[in-house]
Amino acid sequence: MDSFTQIVLGAAVGEAVLGKKVSNKAILYGAIAGTIPDLDIFASHFTDTVTALSIHRGFTHSVVFAVLFAPLFGWMVSRYETYKNFKGWTWLFFWGFLTHSILDAHTTWGTQLFWPFDLRLAFKTIFVIDPLYTLPFLVFLILTMFQKKTSKKRRYYNNIGLIISTTYLALTFVLKWAAYTKFEDALQTQGISYQQIDTRPSPLNTILWSANINTKYAYLLGNYSFFDTQPITFETYKKNHELLGSLIENEKVKQMIAVSEGWYTITKKNDKLFYNDLRFGLLSMTPNAQDFVFRYEIRVDEFGNVQFIEQEKNKRDGKKLLADLWERLKGN
């Protein structure tokens, strides 16, 4: 999820663990705990694009990280804070780290919760920014902050925020299943043979859902809103994997394919090869558009080394996409 949401979650978890003992300091350190796992983004400054993508939401989002580093942070805080309980601070950081990772596991990117095992959990039930999850949570956290640490209302407000956000997160599984069923029925009705369906919510909501359909030679992309009255339609995108040629055997290319879980197309423009990660969809609702959210130019230097260069996104395209998504969310 986005950093702000993780701060809110961490703060609420910190309050649940130590609010009665240290009042708003529990919220402060909980917010810090909710931020720490995302510091892995700095790997992009020290390594290549593909390796940075592999590292992101890896070790720092694992149970192992929570077990190893929660005691360290707990010890450091207990050394200088008035409240000296090492165990209490350790539990605060442990649950701050772990709930961060569990929440991220519900997004499209997912997390390597069980690192070092090569297993990325990605339930794909919620977009990285979802106001329906974050805003009610934030309101009750603010109400909590203005209560005395001995007040029953303090724990009550914080618990309500945790219950509402968790209930909504559980509801997203039901919504995903309902959308998945609609895509499955549409494919059967249209007589489309497929190998795999991958569904995810569109930005900022869980009403409009997108699907990637894996067929033998192409991917089909479709959208479904719970307000739809017309049948689902699918756009076809050729895989073009053969354009990679001998690059398909390159270790960096194999690594990138693993990162995108095999959901990719290759396009060629002006003698340049582009790798398109399908998991995050398009920057346009225009039929057969090729403006994928994550698009990389594949460059090979004189020594045969392969680099993936992420293509810049146009802010105007993003604004237009949000406007188009809002219209599409209302139904077809």
C-alpha cells in the first residue's frame, strides 16, 4: 500500500500494543514501524532496475525481518524512552512490521512474506491507494489521539478503526471472487479458450475490476464494473515473445520475466525493443492502446549486458486515465 496508509496502519497497531502504557508515543513509534519495511526502495539507487524490482517487498517484508529486527528496534527505543519495557517495544515493532507486510500482500505487487523461500504472496484484492480503506481508519486514529491514555474511548476508537479497515479488506476478497466469476462467465459465453485469468481492482476503488487472460498466442484484457449492464468485451494483445530472439536465454531477461510472473508482451518501435509488464494494466482506456503503466526499453551494450530502462510516464496521461476510469466505473 502507499506510505501514508502504512503509517496509519502502523500507528493504529502501535496504539493497540502500547497505547495504555505510553499514550501517543505508541502511535508515533507505530507509524515509524509501519514505514521501515519500505526503505528497501533505496536499493534502486545502488543496483540495476531488475534487481531492485526483485528486492522490493522482499526481505524487509518477511516474517524473518520482523523476528530479527523487532528486538533490535525495541532495545534501541527502550534505552532512551522513559518506558523501559524491552518486550513491549519489541512487540510494537514486530506487529508494525508484520501487519505492513500482510497488508502489502493484498496488492498486485505482493510480498515475499516467507522469504527466503521464492514465494511472493499477491492476493490482488486492493489497489495500492484505496480511500475506502484509509480514510475511515484515519478518522478513528485521529479521534484516538485526542483521548487520554486511561480513557476507555481511546481503545474503543482505535479498535473501531482496526475493525472497519480489516472488514473492508476481507470484503475485497468477496468482490474479487464476484468479478472473477463474471469474467469467467463472459469467456465461456464467448467461447474463448484460455489458460489463466488474473484479476485486480482498478485504481482507487474495488468497484471496477480488470482482468488479464492468458491464451495460447495472445493476452486478452478486459474490465468489469459492478454497475455494468452490457456484456464484457476483451481487447487482444499479441505476446510477441519471439521478438526477444536469443535474449530469452539471458539471465537478466529471465529474472525480469520471473518478476512479472510471466505476464508480459514485447513490442518493437524504431528498432527498439520494449518489455511491457501486464500486471498493472494500461495508462489509457483507449482500445488496443500500448501505453502500459510499466514499460521498459531493453538495451544491450557492446559487451552483451542487458539493461531494462523504465519509460517515463506523462502526468497528463495519468489524469486522463483517472477521468476515464471514473466514467467506466459507472458502468458500460
